[in-house]
Amino acid sequence: MSLIKSISGIRGTIGGKAGEGLTPIDVVKFTAAYGAWVLEKTGNSKIVIGRDARLSGEMVSKLVSATLQGLGIHVIDLGLSTTPTVELAVPAEKAGGGIILTASHNPIQWNALKLLNAKGEFISDAEGKDILEKAETEDFSFAEVKKLGAYTAIDDYLDRHIQHVLDLELVDVEAIKARGFKVVVDAVNSTGGIVVPKLLKALGVEVVEEMYCTPDGHFPHNPEPLPENLRDISQKLEKGNFDLGIVVDPDVDRLALINEDGSPFGEEYTLVAVADYVLSHTKGNTVSNLSSTRALRDVTEKRGGTYTAAAVGEVNVVSQMKTVDAVIGGEGNGGIIYPTSHYGRDALVGIGLFLTHLAKFGKSISRLRATYPNYYISKNKIELTPEINVDKILSEIREKYKKQPINDIDGVKIEFEKEWVHLRKSNTEPIIRIYAESDSESKAEHLAKKIMQDIKEVVSASLI
């Protein structure tokens, strides 16, 4: 059993003993701490909640609702929803915050509470620490019987979200409709199965073939939208009857695309393609995290903008986007953040923008992919023993490559001519993650192995 408390919320596996898994006691304690924090910081006694279709979702949702009501908070429950839908609903409902009940791409036994501020954005590092401390010290008190909070269920926010996408200036429904797209959808039997087909039909997609769109929480494969988990939809596309495949994760904040021949468009390239389209109409800057592809930088500079890297994590990307006034940004895992809509990863907004881009391009999705620079990312890790000082190792690697451009806002990222390597330490284990990118798979692997060898030499030297 696992329970992980972090600045962005609490996640864990369902069952076990309190403090060891995500048990009802842990859910109540953490929800109470968050609710008390919202009341203190905002004076606003309204909180929006929504959940993905996980098997544990209804149980956890009832616990969260009752706990918030016990604090005197008015609960606005969207029921089966998506992460970006809840993000949009918080300011729309003039709430003090929001809780999304989802473990995102984690397997079926996991669930989590993701916490939003009054803007519908993820809470900051400092705010997360305050809430963790409140939970640890149980610094909250419940309301008297005559001051218990109300409960309101709203069941049409997914439809409102669809309309929000249709209303975006850069989403061209007529252009999409004119192409007569035939699309396959894999929504991993979560809430994307409700909203993505409805969105596609509203956008004028001619044929929508649904795969795993029953929102019952029985994930048919590992829910992370990586190529190795998407063989079924790829095989369907290989037969040549569809224009593209669309895949979302359980809470619908990540968007993966499949070419008409069944090959992956590339999770890193969802953002690259959408950014290219947005930048062709709106001049400006872009942001992604340090571990995302260089292709975004290439596309941005080609369009006359400036690219900036942020520390890994959506809250960090959003913060940097606001700093440089970025018109588009996100993460290389298929997370699109479009400020004109809202500051959160949103697969539905991504679908609207991408299909417009593809429609106007006028050719196949694989031909569109071929217009972008080809880069390959190699992802590796080195497991170390607990007594090894990981920070010291990273410092020595930084010193070794000090003549190269280095970014150390989040680990150590070393830039070379047309390639880079990013080293990050795990917050929970003695592990260094190594991401390397180059213009060929073999070069990326070679660069990663070179840096891994450097690390091993530093470790060996430190043990002498």
C-alpha cells in the first residue's frame, strides 16, 4: 500500500491501514485541512468537486463532500467530470477552491485529491506546505449542527466545457466539418468516454468510433497514454479506415494522437503542433518544462517568438507562462495549456485546436507530423544507495560540463548543439532520472549512456 503526500495533494492506493494507503481516515483528514485552509485564506465557503470514473471515485467523493459540509462549506459537486472541467467551474461558480478526485494516469488501485485555488489553478508550493502542516497537526474544527454546509449537484458542466471549446476564436467548426474526419477514440473507460465523443460530434466530425468509452473505471490497459499501452487503437487505425486516433487519460488533461496508419504522432508533438497553429495566428512566447522536446523551441523561434523552459510540474509551467506572457504552453506529455481558455492542461481544448489545425492543413496527420523537426527522447534512471549524496553528484556533473549552457532550476539540464540531457533526482527515492534528446534515437541513447557513465564514475570516486 502507498500513500504519497505532496504539495499538490495526496494520492495513494485504496485500502490498508491509515497512513499507509489512501483510507477513508486519510481522505477525511486531508480534505478537512484543505477546507479549513480555503476558509482561512479566502473567507469563501464554497468548493467545487468532481471525479474521474475510478472504481473508488464514488466512495471517495462521498467522504470529501461530507467532510467539507462538516466544516460548513457549500459543496458544488460536478459528479463524473474532468480535471480541466473542474478548473473552469471554480471561477465560474465563484468558489474558494476545488478538489479533483483523480489519480490521473496511475493504475486502477490508485486515487488522489488534487487541489485548486480560487482561480481554478493548482495550488502553489507554499500553499501545499501549509495544507500538509494543517493535516499533520489536525489544525481544523468542524461546524455546529445549524451551520453545516449545503450540497448542490450540477450535471451539465461537461456540456458547458464543450461549448467553451466551440466558442474559442481559433477553433473553426466549419473547417473541421468540411474535412469529414473519421476518428477513433480511446478514453480508457473513464470520463473522457462521456465528453470526447460528444465534443467531436459538436465539432462536426463525421464518424466517431468509440473504444473503451464506457465510464465504469475498468481500465482495459495501463491508463498512461504511451505508445506501448495503445496497441488496440493502433491496430484499428492500421486497417486504413480512419483519419486519426485520439487518446486521453482518465482525467482528460493529457492528449495523445495516433496517425492514420496506426503509428504514434508522438506525445511530445501534441503541444508542438497546437503551439504551431496558435503561433500562426497569435504572435507570442511559449513555455514547456525542462524535460520536453526542443521542437517547441524550434517552432516558436520560427514563428518569431521566444521559448522559455520551466521546472517540471504544471504549477511551475503556469507560473513561467504568466511571467513571460506566453500565448501557449504545456508539458511534453500531451498537456496543452492555452491561457485564452484557462491556465490548466486541457485535452478538450487541445482537440479543438488540433483538429482545426489539421483541417486547415488539408493533408493527412502523418504529413502534418512530417513538417516538424524530428527529435527523440531517451528516458532512463540510475538507482543509488540511500547513503549516497545525490545533490553532490549533480553538483559534480554540473562542474564537469560547466563550459556548456546549464539550467539548474530543476536538477541539471545541459545543452549541447542540437541535443540536451536533463538530470533530476526523485523526491521519494535515491534515484536520478536521466532524460536525453537528440535528432536520432541512437544519438539520444548514446548521450544518456555517456552521462550515466559519468555519474557512475562520480559515485565510484566518492566511495574511495
